[in-house]
Amino acid sequence: MRVGIDRVGAVTPPRGGGSDAVPRVGSSVRRLAVAAVLAVLAGCGDPLPQVQGDLAFVGVNVIPMTEPGVPLVVENRTVVVTGRRIASMHPAEEVDVAEGTEVVEAEGMYLVPGLAEMHGHLPGPRTVQSDARNLLFLYIANGVTTVRGMQGERSQLGLRARIARGQSLGPRLFVGSPSMSGGRVTTPEQGEQLVREYDQRGYDLVKMHEGLALDVFDAVAATANEVGLPFGGHVPDAVGLRHALASGQVSIDHLDNHIEALVPDDQLPTGGAGLFGVGDLLDRVDMDLLPQLVEDTRAAGAWAVPTMVLWETVFFGDRSAAELRAARPEVRYMPPETVEQWERVVDERVAAAEPEANRRVAELRRQVLRALHEGGVPIVMGTDSPQIFSVPGFSLHHEMALWVEVGMTPYEVLEAGTRRVAEYFDALDDFGTIEIGRRADLLLLTANPIDDVANVARRGGVMVNGDWWSEERIQERLAGIAQFYGN
């Protein structure tokens, strides 16, 4: 007797049978007859129903990320991918994989949705093609299958399309516009014109940056809201966090302007503190303002993209470039001239730093992040990579570890890099969870990340857009990149 498989791999009941399939005899005879039939079937090795697709993960434990806050693990499944989508999921003992389907033996491993980098930077037209390919692969090598590019330009729109068509290897891209900074956008009319232009060209976001005058910011915000194009990123000092929230800014990146928002208005310096001036505000901070700031953020529906590690490493850290290089061996996958530039910047800033003020700023930022999380503000993962010692993909592991230190559970951290990202894009029906019909953007791990977020680095392989990269294949490619850069 065979059991059928429907078009998405769900087991269908056998045809026929029913109560009339067994002769109407006494109960003892009937039980003996049934037992005999079962024995014959067992002896014949009646085959299990078969599932068919391009690739099947067999025996894998699935962390579907479908239940907010609930660390669910569905054990011992066969997950089948067809094309670029998840086609079926069954208990592994109930199905066999049809001939012609590639099999990944994943017993004892864990399957999670691909991760996202929500504040990344993408290669531009002046980037050497080999460097661009390497950069995109670093994301994939770490299971980052979605990147929101911040500070874009026109060539990235073509790159987004080529990746979507499967013509180029890379994570799925959401492309932010060129930067709306005070240095290049100086009038409300110019701001309005650029937003309409970016909307027509197909950018996914208006990237806000520093230096915008209040009237220019308001024109950009009003136009973006009118055309339905989200805007997010930095908060200009002349605007302030609360005004940005009230204007509909969709994401506040880097916890920008949060410390200033904890200082009473009459104690703020004229013109704003700037990035390196926040240490001078520490003695004016009123922590009683924090609960209302959290509530304002939550009520506004704004998302936080904290980029904590970069800020602690570069702007408010005390480690030298040599110490950072020793702690971040992944820099061997970056162009040497880039790493040398990073080293110069770090050493210059450490030499000019005030260690105690930096320590206090870093700790205050952690307090703010903890309050945002506990207050229900939606938070998504971002690291500003590639940036100073923030290597694409690898930087997420450092960020995740810090978030656990702040007080989040490993599952909450995973949510911020998977399902919450899909919520941000209003695309839960497309990606961010492991369900039938979702994108085949998947990360296979050899240990349970719910037990320890460090296990996210213990990969068995990555699937991006339906393309499977075993860990062996990933390591071969990474070794080639390191060799290409002379490392």
C-alpha cells in the first residue's frame, strides 16, 4: 500500500479501505487477520511515501521562528526545497527522499532561517569587482541571506536585480538611497525633489544622515510619507530624536541622538553635541526621562538598529588596532589597504580618547538598549558592516554576544535577525520563518543556538535563494579569499 504525496508534500490518506476492507467475522478472528496483514507488510518492507525536490535536509531539528518569544524546536524533520522555496516538511521517519533529490544528512543539526544585516553597506561602482564578490560572499558565509543597504547608489539597484534573478551570488538586497546629509541637501525643495526621484528609481528607503536642517528634514519626511517611501538611519542634531519619531522615521540606527534625548532641553549645547561630544553630556543626563523616551519610540512604531559593537569598538572603546586585529581574525578576508586604514583610524581615536568618559557612554548605551528591549520597542540586527573592524557577516556574531550580555535571551537575539526583520518589511509570508512556501534562505547549524547564541557560528552550511553551500565549500571559498589578499 502506498501513501500519496500532494503537491506541497503533505501526506494524503490511502484511497479505499475503510471498515468494509476487513471481513465481518468475530473480533478474535478479525484481530488475527489484521495482525497477519501487518506482519506481511512488515516482511515485504512496504516503502514509505517519497518526497521529491531539489534538496532535502534529512533528520534535521527545525527552529521555525514562527512563535514570538517561544523557543520552539521541531525535531527530526525532512525539509525539502524546490526551486527557491520550502516545499515540504515531514517527520523524517515517515517519508523517504525520492531518487534525484540531493540529500543533506542533517541528523542532530539545527535549521534556522537565514540571518539579516539591517545596516550594511554595499559595493559601489568604484569597488573592484573581485572585492565586491568577496564582500557579498562574506555575508553568505555567515548565514546572512538578507541585507538592508544603507547609503546606496544606482549601481546597487542593478546588483539587487541580478541577485534576485539568480545571475549573481549574494544576499537578498534592500537598497537605501544616497545619503540625505546636510552637506549635499541644503534646501527643502532639493529634499523634496530627491525623495521623488529616489522613489521613481526604485530605492527601498530614504537614508537619513547628519547635518540636515530642520526645515529640510521636514520636507524630506513629508514627501517620503506622501509617496510611501520609508526613511530611516541617523537623527540630525538639529532635528532631535522625538521630532524624528513624531515625523514617522521608520528606523533609528546606532541609537543615534538617544543620549541627547536624555538631557533636558535647556541643558543641550547649541548646535548639538555631535558624535564625539556626547561624553560631555553625561553629567546632565536625567535617567528619569528614559521610560517616556522608550514609550515614545514604541508608540511611534519606530525600529531600533543599535550597531552596538561598532560604537564600542571604534568610538567609545579603548582597544588598540593591534588588539582588535588579534581579536578579529576575520580581517584576513578584507583588502589589506582597507584594514590598514581601519588601524590608523582606531589608533588615532584611542590616542585622543578620554577612557573614563568612553566607558560611561558605552555603559549608558547598554542601559538604553536594555530599556528599549524591555519596553517592547522592536529591535533588529545591524552592525554597519563593512566598517572599522566590522567585517561583513562575522560582525553579527560579536553583536549577538553583546545583546545576550545586555540581557536578551539567545532566542530573542535570533528573532531580531530573522522573523522580526520580515515583520519590518511586512513580508512574514515570504521569509523570516521556516514554513512551507517561504524563501529557501536557511542556516544549518551543528549545535542548538537557543542554548548558546555562539552556536550560530557553528555552521553545517548555508542555503541562499535555494543555492546550497556546505560548510566545506564555504571554507574553501574563504581560504581562497584570504589567499587572494595575501593572508
